[in-house]
Amino acid sequence: MLEIFLTDQFHLFYQKTQYPSIEDQYAASTDLSKISIKRKLLKGDCDFILVPHTGKSEIWKKFKTIMHIIPNPDDLDTPEQSSTDYVACVSCKELYWKTTSTATLSRHKCKITSTQNTIEMYGVLKNKKQLPTQVKDETINKCVKYCSLGIRPMLAIKSLGFQEICQFFLDIGAKYGSTDLNDILPHLTTVSRHYPSHETKTGENIKKCMINAFTQLTEIAEGNNSSELMNNITFVIDQGTNIVNALRSYKRLNFSAHLINTVLRNLFDIKFLSHEDDNGAVPLQPILNLFTECKNLVKFMKSSGKNSQLSTVLVQEVETRWNTRLLMLESIQKSIPEIIKIHGEFFCRLQNINKDLLQSLITFLKIFKNTSDELEGDKKPTIQKVVLLKCLIKNHLLKYVNLEINNLDEDVEVNIDFIMKILGNKVLNILHIKFQLSKEHEIAVFLWPKFKMLKMFSQENGERSRILDYIETRLLQFEIEDGEKRANSATETNMNSNSQEITSKEVTMFSEWEDSILDERAQQSIYKYKK
């Protein structure tokens, strides 16, 4: 199971490279030269800021402590701050060690000699006007709207990132005059790129970047073969064509949580939901209607300001993320009693929502959300859960597939069992095609002591025997390979030492047919791993 172990190790390495700890990031920052930090301060780079020093001396009005701003992966709007070993002059940003005496700091002569800077600063201060109360009130309203429309906490307006971009826009306006915001803001795809702008995200370019990263890793570990390291890793990836091409020559597994997302995305495909049967009817039209009415309700509650009166705010779905549909349905179901109190029992936007179908869909989808959450854990390995979770989903779907549908009652507007049976069959079929188990998944659950009997697999069709035979073969291969390495090592040692010692086993005329030590070990291993 070297591949599985190294998968977890690479996952930890990837996490550290993408989101290093505070200590790691500060350690990296201290490698920056004083010149580099000074340059960042002069440019107004948000990586370093100046904060007041705690000393009582008058000199600390001219000098401040340099803090390193470190992105927080759990909350990008609230970064961490770490103190550096430097203080800096407030005016010219000249750096000194924290341990520098106040006497030395007091002898500092500021290197800003340009009168132009002084004149410009004087002009800014002189022309600075007191903001009227109306502007401040309007600012409050804009902040409330910013937080409410995006469902953001009020603390968002105090975040360093928000304040920095606001100050940037103010400076742009002061320097260039009134400007259209669309001329400044970049496109979303431009913001989302963390990849060299001059290179396209082709498989070949991604592969080069990965090889470079692993080369650095082997250098840190005092190794010298990044290719060997990559060959010993099983990469867990999504199904993007460029990623697949980049890792085509390496061992890889599809990310199971991503596969579940693929399954549900196919289920909610508009072509499938709006498909007509042989009679020209659309069996799943009630689901389309339910989604439409739910979205309209959420939109109304948000735009009317009534969403804030609910103990559980309503969630709007995002087309590209299936789980937001479940969140929307759950939020509406929990809020129905409160919505009735606000708008009355005969509120039209509630009357159009089929409550029974709403409950059935929530029950149907919840297992997929729970499964995704289980597989997305980043503190413990999850590969051993894949087989078990797929079995749970399969058993869940079979309950719907096996529903007995009686003749359609003319008095019943929506036959929910009939709809859920269609969904169950569809998802079961997609699951079989899109969510294929690998041998690594089977081995992982076998190595979980509580499940070594593999009861989740059928004995009748030989699944258990197939898996156990494969594991025996793999273990035997490890034993033989290990034996060959030891034998080769011993042979090289004997040749290099030019030993003339006679081996314990004399050469005979029948040597070519005799069992070697390696053959004996292999034979013993067969019985060992069978047991």
C-alpha cells in the first residue's frame, strides 16, 4: 500500500505548499532581505505593514514595527499578522533591527530630500475636506447593502482586503478623476488565475510545473530524483482533460467527491428533467416547477428584506453546484412556519410549492451531501471509506428503484413515488458508469481491520475471491521484489570484496534445477499470505 501512503503524504505536501502554516510563511518571509522588505513598504505592498510600537520613548512616533500579513486559507478576508524582527522609519521606510537602541534611532536622518514630495503631501492635507453627514449616512447604507446582498457578515467591511481595495479605488479617483468602475475591475477568470499568465493551462505546461515542484521537494529532502518520487505517488485528481493529460504517465485516481458531483450534475441536466415520454408528457415537470418556485421564493424574500427576519436565512441555488439546490430546499423547508407567520397561510409563493415533493427530494439528496462531506476530509485519510459509501448510496437508490407504482390516481396531481422511481433508476445508472471503484479502493477497505471479511462484496459472483487473490498476488510481489533487492545487494558486496569464501551450499551438477533461496521464500510466502 505504498501508493496509498504516499497519496496521503503528497496531499499533506500539497496542502503545505498551497496553504503553508503561519510559522512556515514567516520563516520564508525572514529570508527576504531588508532591501526587499523596504521596497515592498515603499510600493505599499500589502505583504508588510507598519503598526505602532509599544515603547514609551518619543522616538517611537517616528518609527513603527513591521508586521507581516499572511493570508488565512480558512478566511481570506481576515489574514494573520506576524511580527518581524525590524522597525522602520515612518517617512522614508529605512529599516533597523528591533534590538537597535533608541539612541541610534534618534540619530537617524530621514533620506527624503525631495521638496516635491513635501509639497504634494502639503497639498493633500490642505485640500482635505470634512465629509458631510449625508455622505457618511449613504456610506452606511451602501455597506449594509453590500453585506446583505452577498450574505456577508458585517465584519466584512472591517476586513483588511475590503479596506485595501476601497483605499485603492479612492486613490485612483483622486489621481485620475471620475472613472467607470468597469474600466478598472478585471474579469473573474483573470482574478481566479494562479498560473503564469504567459502560459496556457495545457497538460504539458501543468506537467512541467509539477515536475519543477517535485524537483524542489527532492532538493529539500536531499534527494536527486524527482521522477522516481512521482512514480511512487498515486495522484488524486478531478476529471479535467488537462490534468489527465499532465499525469497520463503516472498513477492516478479520480477524486470520489468530484465523481459524486458529476453524478448529480448529470441528474439535474435540464435535458433529462424536461424529457418527454412516448405520450408526449414530461414526467419530471413537477421537479422543474418546484425548483422554479423555490428560486422565486428566495429571490422575493431577499429583495423584500424579509430574509433577515428568518432564523434560518434562505439560500439561493448556484447552477454549477448541485449541493446548493439541496441547501436551498432545506432552508425553505425549515423556514416555512416563519414565512407563514410573516405572510399568512395562503401566501401564494408558498402555495405553489409542493411540500411533499420538497421533503422527498431532500431525503433523496441528503445521502449524497453526507457522502461528499465524508470524502472531503483533509485531516484523516478517506480512501478506505469510498467502497462503503458507494455501497450505502447504492442501497439507498435501490429502495427507490424497487418502489411499486400503482395505477395513477386521477385525483392525485403529482405521483411522487413515480417521480422518485425515475430518479432512482437514473442515478443508479449514472453511478455505475461514472463512479468506478479501483483496486486501490478495494485494498484500502480490506486493510481497515473491521471490514477485512469484505462483507460489502458479493461472494456469489466471486467479488470477494477476486479481491483477496489480487491482494495475495500484490503482497507476494512485494516479498519477491524485496528478496531480489537483498540478493542483488549481497552479490554486489561479495564481488566488491573479492571474497574467496566458499558458500555454504556447494555447486553440484544439478544446480540449475535446484530451488533457490528466493524460490523457497516465494513458496513460503504463498502459504503465509493465504493464511
